[in-house]
Amino acid sequence: TPSATDLGNLSAWTSLRGLDLVRANDSIIAIVSDFANNKFTLLNFGNSILNTPSGGDILDIGAAQPLVSGPIGVALICDHNNWYGLFTANAGNNLVKMNFGPSLFSAPSFQSVLSVTSPTAVALTSEGLDFKALFVNQASHLYQLNFGNSMTNSPAVKDNGNFALMNNTYTIDLVR
């Protein structure tokens, strides 16, 4: 039987929406989006997800950035020893890229990738040598992005149209 441990409110959160987990070296890192406070929190669990992050293992980012407006979906990926993130800025009507450089626990730069009405969920992966993403918005559109062989590239974007059954989708994932 699984058990759960309430970690508490580690960063004065009010409305968590997105979550992604990655392995960076020997550590498990989580990023969560806080819609109401327009920020993200990075949590370093060390070598086990059963650890409780504290002090220097917790970092808030983005609170003063105008592009961080109502974040919901968030995804992280490493490209040639540099970390990147994509997130949906629902209130700002943007899909935004974060560039952390070689360390996730640093202040990232923010860049709008695409202006789109009410984006909600995003998933990011590498496939062969290419970096690809899917994201959806509240109007049920499913978008594909292809960054090619580097997350520094501007992506090719394809709107796959309206999938009415995906109305109000708030999470998406890519599984092989």
C-alpha cells in the first residue's frame, strides 16, 4: 500500500498547477508552478524522492518576470549540459522558454516562444537528436513544436487544430 507524506507549504504557495521531475546528476529535482503568485519553485530532493527539501534545497524563480503570468504547465530538459524549461503562461497568453544554463538552481532567462490564447499544458522530450514538445490550450488546440537539435533554436510550430474532447486539458505527457 502506498503511503504519502505531506511536505507542507515549503514556499508560501497558494495555487499549485504544474509539476515536473528530472534527474540532475545524482539529485532528483522538482519544479512546481504557482498560478496565483506568478512563480516557480525548484525543490532538490537529493538522491531520494523520500527526502524533504529544506533551506538551500528550495529556490523560487520568476516572481518579478512579466512573462511569468499565470503559469500552469511546466517541463524541464537538459541539452548539452544546459538546462531549459518550457511553461504555459495562461494569463499572459504565451508559451515561454527558460534558460537556466548549466545549473537548475540559478536564475533563468525568460523568452516568449509563441503567443497563444490561454495555454494550459506542456510536455517536452528529446527524440533522437531533436527536442520536441506538445502543448494544449483551453480552446482544445494541440500544438507540436520541433526545436531541432538544440533548445536554443526557434521551434517549428504546427497547430494540429481543435480537438473538442480536449477542452480544458490541464496536463499532458509524452510516453514512448
